[in-house]
Amino acid sequence: MKAIYEQLASEAVEIQEEIIKLRRGFHENPELSFEVGETGRTCASYCQNLGFAVERCCAELLGMDKYGVIATIRPDLEGKSIALRAEMDALPIQEQTELSFCSRKQNIAHLCGHDAHCAMLLGAARILSNHKDAFKRPVQLIFQPSEETLSGAKKVVDEGFLANVGEIYGLHVHPRLKIGKLGWRSDALMASPDELSIIITGKGGHAAMPHLCVDPIPIAAEIILSLQTLISRKTDPLDSAVISICMLKASDAVNVIPEKAELQGTIRSFSATVRDFLHREITNMAGFIAKAHGAVAKVDIIKGSPVLTNDSERAKELSEIFNALCDTKVFKSLNGGAIQMAPIMGSEDFSYYLEQVKGAFAFLGAGDGREDAPGFHSSSFMLDERALPLGSALLAAVALTRASC
Ligand SMILES: [Zn+2]
Ligand SMILES: [Zn+2]
């Protein structure tokens, strides 16, 4: 297998200027989650020119001639396909870098690296098209909109595009992981994010006469503090979870006790058991505390994406392929290799795919190793473009390895 990795690595390096040009094009023209029109057209026409069968996805979610792209190579082959996924959307943030190809749009920028993901996947498409005769089953590329709203992947699944997929892989560039590294994990890598809203209804009135009111504000304060005991006292210390109350709305005046107080926040966990436990206990705790004070608490929890759980064998093979690529002549100078990484409390809607089929998601190093480098969604997020050909080579190599066996 060694020779094929040498081959794929040098093919990736041969087209690195093209991959970087594609990335800079996406970077200059960023589009928000539901607005990926130009990005969709670029990905579709690039894959069409390479002879892929191209279909549109998420068109209903986006509307007005905007769509995600499903591009399949060798659709004539039987068997479940190997899928690779890239996200397409940018963020509603003003970019503050000095890059020559900085975002041309006000308050919209690629500050999570999804521009790099599309470019790496297009690079992988070009490499794979050189090897399509070796395939024994199809390879399906997914250019997915709306990752930042955690809604695109679910839509792709709901539209049936995973029905014929056997395995799926995805990479995310990481600005704090050194170039040449792959951060992988054999099990749960990212948390489930759920939105929490609690509305406490008491009885409003004059601030000078609290005894004639049911003040929802101290009740809200008591609920906020008590919820933390669900993490510190009720959850196994070896099971990670977070409850953060980030919004608190009550009265608009200094001398008015409001009728209602509203809390909003996020719940993160790493297992379905802990997740269900927290949902149940938050509802009970808020309800009982409010009742004890003569108020009512209405609790709403909107479930976000599931815990992102890698398949151990698929993740291990991805890391081994990465190590083989790092050993090739063209990438050896990066001095790279795969490292097991700790789980992170952030979320990714790739988890919807991993709920359906086996696969792996990993972080591709694109930084200089500084731990304080601007992180994801920072206005000065930057990445080392030398990661791009390595990412394209890895995507192509895992797809080719799995589709030809
Ligand atoms: Zn992001
Ligand atoms: Zn992202």
C-alpha cells in the first residue's frame, strides 16, 4: 500500500496551488448558512467537469436557487458508497485579519475554516478522478450547507442521501493543532448541544412592596445556582457535562418587579444517559423551586445534534493512513503524525451522519502549535495553507483505500 500513498501525496502536492486558489476564492466570497448559492455552484461545476454525477441537496432548506451538492464518482458500481463531507457556510462576524484575500463582505467571514474544507474536498475529487478505475464501490462527496446552525447534516440525512452510504469521513482544520498533526479519537469526540429555556411566572408589582408580589428574580437566581449542583453533585465526576445559563431577562425598570423572568442557556453532555438525566432533572428542579415560592416554571429544551461518536476501527484506520501519508517524500518535512486527542465540549452536526453509518471525524492541524492562537469563530482566525494538500491527500486516500477493498 505504501506506493499508493506516495502517489496520492505527490498528486495532492502537484495541485496544491489550485486547492489554495479555490480556498482563497471561497474565503473572499463567504456565504452564511442558508445563503450558499455561489459556493454551491462552484462545487457543483467543479465536480461535474471531473465527471461526477451531481445532485442538489438541502434546496428546500435554502430556497431561491441555493443548494448543497452531492457528487458521486462511479455511481455505476454496486455496493454501499464511501462518503466524504465538507461544510460550506461562513459566520456572521467581521473578519479582522490582514490577509490579501480577506472577506469582501461586511460582517460575514470564513472563521471556522469551512472554506478550506470545500477546497480540500474539491482537491480530493480531482485526485480520486485519476483513480476511479480502482474503485469497487462508489464514492460520494457531500458539500453541506448550514453546519453552523447545526441543521444541514440532518437535512441531508432526511433527504435520503445516506441511504446508500456505508461509511463516512470528515476533517476539520484546527488553528491550535500544529501543522502535520491529526487529532483523532476512537470514541466520543464532541458533545451534544441542547438549548434550554426556563420562563418563571410570578406576580409583578411595585418594587417597594415585594410582599404583594411573587418576585420571579430571586427564584431565577436560586434555579441558576441549583442547576450547577446537577453537574457537581448529581453527575458522575467521570462523565463530563456542562450547564451554562447565558441569558437572563426580567424587568426593564429599576422599581418594577416583573411578572416573568426568562433564563436561556446550553446543556452539553457526552452520553445519551447523562443527557436524558439532565433534561429530566432540570425540568424537575426548576419546577419544584418555582412551586416552593408560589411561582410556575415552564421549561423547554430543544435537542441539538447528537454526541459525535467515532467508530473505533474506522478512526484508527484514518489515523494509520494519515501516518502513512506523513511518511511520504513530499510530506515528510512536516514531521507530522496522528495523535489521540481529548474530547471537546464543542459540537458538530457530522454527528447526525455517524448516528446512521460508521465513520470518523478528526481535526487536521493547521496552526503553528501556539495554544493561544485565535480559535474557531475568532475574528482573527487563520490557518496554515500547507495543511490543504495534506487534507486533500488524506480524504482521497481514505476513500480510495475503503472503496477499492
Ligand atoms: Zn464553526
Ligand atoms: Zn466548523
